[in-house]
Amino acid sequence: MTELDHRVRGVDHAAFPTFDPAGTVRFYRDVLGFPVVHSICAAGWGPEDHPDFIHFFFDIGNDDRIAFFYYFGIEPFNQSGRGDSYAAFGPDVPEYFIRSRHLAIHVDSQEDLLEYRRRLDNSQWPVEMQIQHETIESIYTHDPNGYMVELTRAMRPVTPQEDLDANLTIDALLDVVDAPEPTFAKLLARKAELIVARAAQWEAAQAQESNA
């Protein structure tokens, strides 16, 4: 596959609906300390039945933002008690699936991570989990809209070998899910096959770098 040039520069903003704008402002501005940096007030939009709304943005660093839509006169749709302001889930949906959709915000150090833990633990949205996994350490909570929010810091840099492994894993995954009945065991087996198939190519590339 031809490698495409990489032209994007991160997230401009991620946007979500809210039915609790006051709680949302308290959580992101007053607890986490993310400044409000922009808002749009609109008397309807597009179709005639579109409600009036406000679209407001918080600065999450690095010129990135998290934004929310509050639609006037619209009542919450989620009556199940599971999920968030955007999506409701019934009792048959496992909790790990619900939590898989979340926003992760990067911080530079463990000191910064623990400062955000302190802010959250002193609020009505305390940290629910603090976990070290592979190369990162993270804290998790849910915001007033039921969205899971993660704050995370790198414990060490990701190595070029891990980047290579990631691409190898994805290539194996695409092969496996393109066939009937994909399983984790089949993924590992296909990954092993790709390692054997590509070993000579990697060795040649390493030798070329050593001679350069």
C-alpha cells in the first residue's frame, strides 16, 4: 500500500450534545479549569424544525477544543439510565462496550495527572478508576452528560518497534475479519505468519540503515 502524506494537525474540536449545560460548564470550566473560548448562538439552523441552540467550546490545550450543543426546549432522549446524553443502551449491552466510547485528554506528567485527580475528587465527579496500562497511566470519570472522560499521561515514549508491531497487528486484523468467524487466536496466528513473511524484508532494511 502506498503511504499517504500526513497533513492533519490534531483535533480542532470534538462535539457532543448536552441536556445539562450548567453542569457541563461547572465540570469542564470550574472543576477541570478548561476555559470557555468560543460560543455560537443560533436561532434555528437549516431546516424549519431545527430548534434554537447554543454551541460552546472549552480549550483543552494544544489549540484543541471540546464543544457542546444545548438545544432549547428539547428533553433528554435517554430514559434507560445506561449510556449518555447521546446514546441509550438496554440491559443486554455489556458495561465494557458502553465504556469503550470515551474522550482521552493528554497531560504531560504524573504531577499534572494527580492534580486533575485532586480537582475531580474534590468535586461531585470523583475519579472512578486510575489505571496503568502498557505505555500510559490514566484516570477516568463521567461528566454530567454521562460521557466517560479520561485524562492520561505517557509513562514512556512509544518505540519505533511498537509502531511496527501496531501496523503488523492491524494488517493481521484486516485479514482475519475479512474471513469467516474471526477470533483472537486467528489474529495471533495470522500475525505470526506475517512476521515470518516479512522478516527478510526487515533484515534487509536494517542492514541498509547500518551501512548508510
